[in-house]
Amino acid sequence: MKTVGKPVRKKDAMQLLTGQPVYTEDIAPAGCLVVKLLRSPHASALIKSIRKDIALKVPGIEAIYTWEDIPKGQRRFTLAGQTYPEASPYDRLLLDRRVRYVGDPVAIVAGADEKSVDKALSLIRVEYQVEEPVLDFHKAKDNPILVHPEEDWESLCPVGADHKRNLCAHDETSEGDIEQVLSECDIVLDRVYHTKACQQTMMETFRTFCTIDPYGRLHVVSSTQIVFHCRRIIANALNIPKSMVRVSKPRIGGGFGAKQTSVSEIYPAFVTWKTKKPSKIIFSREESMTASTPRHEMEMHVRLGAMKDGRIRGIDLYTLSNTGAYGEHGPTTVGLSGHKSIPLYGKSEAFRFVSDVVYTNVMSAGAYRGYGATQGLFAVESAVNELAAVLKRDPFSLREQNMVREGDVMPAYYGQVNSSCALDRCLSRVREMIGWEEKYPARDMGNGKIRSVGMGMAMQGSGISNVDVGSATLKLGDEGHYQLIIGAADMGTGCDTILAQIAAEVLECEIEEITVFGADTDASPYDSGSYASSTTYITGKAVEDCALKLRRQICALGASLLGCGADQTEFDGKSVTRTGGGEAVTLQEIAAASMCGNEIPLQETVTHSSPISPPPFMTGAAEIEVDTGTGEVKVLNYAAVVDCGTPINPNLARVQAEGGILQGIGMTLTENITYDEKGRVLQNSLMQYKIPTRLDIGHIQVEFENSYEKAGPFGAKSIGEVVINTPLPAITDAIFNATGLRFRELPVTPEQIAMGYAQKKE
Amino acid sequence: MLVNIILNEKKISADVEPDLLLIDFVREQGCLSVKRGCETSNCGLCTVFLEDRPVLSCSVLAVRADGKRVTTLEGLKEEAEEFGAFIADQGAEQCGFCNPGFVMNALALFRENPDPSEEEIREYLAGNLCRCSGYEGQLRGIQAYLEWKKSNRV
């Protein structure tokens, strides 16, 4: 292959590296109204009264909106970027009389500049009727205190939701008789694991600007992964026709799922629609940490049944997920905690997976890379590591014995056949890379430090089967260059480049000969958006098919110029030649001819969806050093091997893996979210919420073991999400191997390790 | 307050509010490469040179730069392109939002220490957060650039 599989530079690389103004705030028109939100200081309250008269007198203030400005009878909606009808409940209003977490918007203020808006924010007088919140997610289900008591709450899909029970979703699935199988097992491990509401912490916070276009429509420019869903959400929130909304995205300063929820768009959209003036909102870091859309906190109760010989026979998982004040992505993330962890153990005879998703009065959760699989894999993979310890088995060989292989049917993965899988090769290669033979389980370095190793496996999906839609438009322009138009969102991942590589491979041209445009609801063909690890696999396939169709059109026009049938021609990327003869027309000549007296379109659009979601697989292993005096853990080396099918661009796939792994390491060791007794997030800045710096990691080594997925473009599956999952079980098991301490709640802090170790020694 | 600031070798006289931050001043002057990633001096995105020394422009008042030279990435185009190409060859720029601050501070490192060890690189750039890359690709890019520089010097 000429372009696919090559580490070409990202098309926008030099623009980004030289600091060109390509992000939302950089291109917002001068003179935009500044929009900010007054937020609730209470976790649960009813607004008794709001006085805005004094605030309105501040010079420069254009408008202040409160719940009283929202039309009565307005239908609720969700901010979750999902295919309609969304699984997430319609439980929000633009502004509501009831506030449900510390940070819930109370008023929208728009003014000429930040100073006047800040002043006005401080002059709005709100009288609250403070109510008792539900803060403990263990006590939320069937609590008499309801987060959503309102009658107009709606659930559009059968996800087992019941707002009168604080239930955002409930589900039960199983295969075989789990109780029978567990009763026959020699060993049943019964363990509970807990992960927190970690933050995506993309460097660019949420931001949006809005203008009115020449037709009187609302044009929303936003840092979003989901332009099309965003259009629907904004129209729902403003109660205006979808035809009146256009959404486009410039460059995005990171997403990781955060921007799969319309966190910031609806507020300036409302301001601009009302005032007909341009407006913008830029979330502060504090707002991004306290009023956004973090990972769902989950508690997972695993029962793992096995025989003395190591054969895993059954997995029983109950997941309790905390969706917070609103249900964005609540019903869907929880599913992955079981459906993308249990299938790794393909030989088990039975499984059961039960889940509850509950409302509480904390910040609403959302989509974050891994989307529930991260949490579930931490639980299941940790339980398997614990089983290995109990059986005194090497964790690698226990996986060898039990793991899913190519061709296996995966009952817990909707019965899908494992069509492409190199997990066995990933496993053996990681073992070599980390030097497991010499380093397992631990070595005392004699200076109060212990070095140890631990490992874990992971899977994810490639798009949502039978739901996600990817499209591509390709057209031939002057001089024989191509334009690729997409609705998927490059958020730094490099999909503009990867999709162009796929097109270039089919069209037999250089990647420089393809320009990419996206994403804009007015111009792009429909695409669900960039999430659920869908873009390379789903949109990539659309690009491949689209390029094949365009080739046929090029031949058709070439044939008409040559005076022969299209089936008598060949196209080599440069010219169309009459089969067997020497007569040829160049691509440039064909492009020119297409613009003069022509009726053969040199423009194609293909839309693609997939009935399956082939899992990428991965194995990761950590070598850590524990300082037994301070409890500090340093990851010296992280080795990982990924099976993402064919890596379309090995450089970009590698950096995806390295970045995802470090996020997983952060989630394991430093990234904590805690609340005070009033429900306030304590980690509200980068000072308290510690994402890893470059001093916090030794080296990350990534390799690929390719399978070939027939349903994907050139054999490709996904990579974006699977890569975050392995550090959690790998590092916690390495900590156990070093200290004998088993931690089942993340993050594992130095205090916990130091105290635990000291206690153990006594 | 009236300030005279030499921004990217261009003399600018401006009447600024006493509490105006340098980051907002340079962005107002069109230097949009300078980004804000936090409000707590933790992320390094807003790094500019004040008299050739890297500073966090979110933590410096514009009036502090009165009579001084301020350099942003807009004023270092050639250097940025030369070094940036090595990051691009790793695909490590990713979303790009942290790139200007990272590139600025990397250039400051190279000026101060043309042959830094891996540890020196990590320490000097510890204040430049990146959420996409895991830093490994940035490190490879820096090392490849230093190698290239070395071979060019000979």
C-alpha cells in the first residue's frame, strides 16, 4: 500500500505548531457579547425569587435571563450527543427553577465585556429554598428525596428509567445459569471496585460563539465532536426549528468525549437568538472542573468463579453508576462496564450483568474515553489478577488459558463473533517487552524502594453497531485535485489526515492532492460525529467506498472523452486509458471537461453504517517503583501492544496509545474527585486535580500486533478509547506485588500506600 | 495607564487597565497563539518571553512589561517551524492547543542549554501540560531535533 500504513504528518500539523489562530476563541468576531453563567451554590434548591434589576443597570449589560424567561411548557431535552431518539433522558431545561447540583446554571448574563458581566453576576440577588440533597450514590435509588420530581421528565427509550425512584436506567442481561455455575466453582472471588468522576481535562475548555447568518439563521461555531447532534440539541433547547440552526466546528483543543455533550453551546445560542447579536462563552478551568461532564463514578461488584486449574467459568457483575444531576450518557456508559469486560473471558459458561444508574445532586456525568469500559475492565481485570494471586498463577498464563480468541462467539458482546483478534500475540509480546520473566512479581531495591510489575488486558468497540452513521463526499476539482468533505470531527486525533490517507490509497494519488473540509451541518454529509471509537472504522469505510465510486465516475467521463464504454477503460490515478490501447486522457483534462457542457457528476457521497462493532484489543504491563516510606508510586516503564486492525497511520495510532495510557495512569494514581458535605467539588482547578506531568512518567512503549478486520477500511478497527483501559488493573496489581496491599478504589494515593504499608509491617 | 511594550520587535504604546494581564494584552494585539488553559499558573500554555526569559503571561500584569521586550510564537516563526517539524514527524502535536506554550518553552530550553539530557528536558518542560500525547512523542521529537542540530553543527 502506498499511503495507508504510512506515518504521514497530520495535515494541520504545522499550522498548530506555529500557533495559527484556528480555534473557536481565536476566530470569534470582535465585539461579541460576553456570556457568563450565574451558578447555584447549593446542591439542591428551589429558586424562590431572582432580582436582576440592579444588575441590569451595570453599564454594558445587554441582557440577563433566568428561569422566568424560559417559555412555560417548554419540553425538556438532553445535552448528550447521541443518535435520536437518545437513550439519555430528557431531563433538562435551559434554565430551571429547581437547581440540582453546585454549579447548576441559575442565570445567563450577556454584556459588552468581562468586567461588566462579572459585576452584574455579583449583583443578581437570588433567594433559594434550600433542600436536602442526595449526595451518596449508594442511597439514591428509592430515596424519598427525588432529584427529578417534575412530571414533564421524559425517557425516550426503554432503558429501565424511573425518575420517581432516582433511576436513570436499569438493565439485566445474562447467559447460562450463573448461580448454578458459581456454585460448582472451586473458588468464587467476591470483590467490590470503585472509580471516581474523573475529568477529561482537555487543554481547551468548553467554548462557543454564535452569530446570525444572512438568512436570519443561528450559526453556532463550537469546539464540539458532534456538529449534527449539537444542531438538534440547540434547536430543542431554544424550541426553534432545526432548519434555523447551523453548527460548525473549527480546530478543537482536545475532546476525549467531553465535547460529545453540548456543555457550552445552548447559552450563547439563546443569547444570540434573543438579541440577534454575536455572543461567545468561554468556560473557565474552574467551570470545566465543576460544571461539565466527567466520567461516571461507578461501583462494581464482581463475582468471579473459577476452578483450581484456573479455568474461569462464570462472571457475575453488578454496576452501580452515578450519573449525577442529569442523565447525559447515563443509560449507555454503564452497559460498557459489562459488555466490554466480560467478553474478554470467552470460555466462561455463564455470565450475568445487572446495572443501576442513579441520579444524585452532584455534577452531571458524561462521556469520557473508555465510556464505562474503563471502569468495568478495572473491576474484571483486577478480579482476574486477584484470582491469579489466590491460585499462585502467573497472570499472563491465566489469561492464556481463558481469554477470547479469533472466531469465538462472545455472548456478553451481544453474541457477536470475534472476527479479528490478535490479543494472544499482544499478550506474549508485552510479556517480552516489560521483561516479565525477570521482574515478576517484585524486587526489593534495598533502599526503601520496591520495583514490581503488573498487567491487564482490554477491549473496546469500533462504533455503535447499527446506530452510528458515517458519510463522506468526494469531489474532483480543477487541475485534478480532490476535496473530501466529512461530518466527523478531528479533535487532534488526526482523522482529517487518516481519512485522506484512505481516499488517497483508493484514488492512487498523493495525500497532498486531497483537501479536507469538516465539519459543518450546512455543508457536510451526515455523520453521527466523532465518538464511540467510530471515525476510522465507520467514516473510514464510507471514505473508501466513496473513493471507489468516484473512480467509476472518473472512468465514465474519461470514457465519454475517449469515445468508448466505461468498462473499456482503466484509471491509474493519473489518467484514464482505453484498455489495451494507448489512448488516454489525464485527470486534469477530465477535471476540465467536467466543468464544460458536462452531465456526469464527479462528486460522490457515500453513507455507511455497520451491523457489527469489531473490538480492538490490547495488553498493557506496568513496571513501577514504590517508595515504601512515602508511598509514592512512579511508573518507570509502561509496555503496551495494541491490536487496532491495520493502523492507517502508525504515528498517530502510537500517539493515541501513549496519550491514552498516560490518562489511565493519571486516573489510577493522581486524578481524584471528592465532594465536601455540601456537595461541592474540591478539585476545582489544575492545582488540585493533578493530571500527569512529564516528570510523572518514565517511558511508554507501544507496539502493534495487527489483525485484519474485513469490515473495516483496509482492515482497520478503532484505537482512540481502548488505550486508556489497561493501566488501572496493571498498576494496582503492581502495587499489590510490591506491597501486598490490595486497592480497589481509585486513585491510589501515596498516603494510602504509606499508611497501609506501615500498618502491615507492624 | 500608558505602556510602551516592544512586542515581537514592534513598538506598541497602549493605554491599559492596571489589572490587565499580559496574556490578554498580547491577544488583544493579535498574538492569538498565546492560549489560556487554566487560571492557576499550572498549565504552561500561556508561555511568552519577557526580555527573552519564558514567563507565564497569565501571571504577569501587562504594566510589568512596560519598557520591555515581549516575544510570542508569532515573533519566532522560523525557529518554531524548524523545531515544530520534528514534533509533526511524530504526530505529537495532536490537538495543538498546548503547542505554542510548549514550543516557546522548548526554544527557551535550547537557548539556555543546547545539549540537554533527557532529565533536563523533562524538568525544564515540567510546567507544560499536555493531555493528548503522553509526552513520549514530544520527547522523541525533541531528541530527534537535537540530534539534527548536532549533526548540522559539525
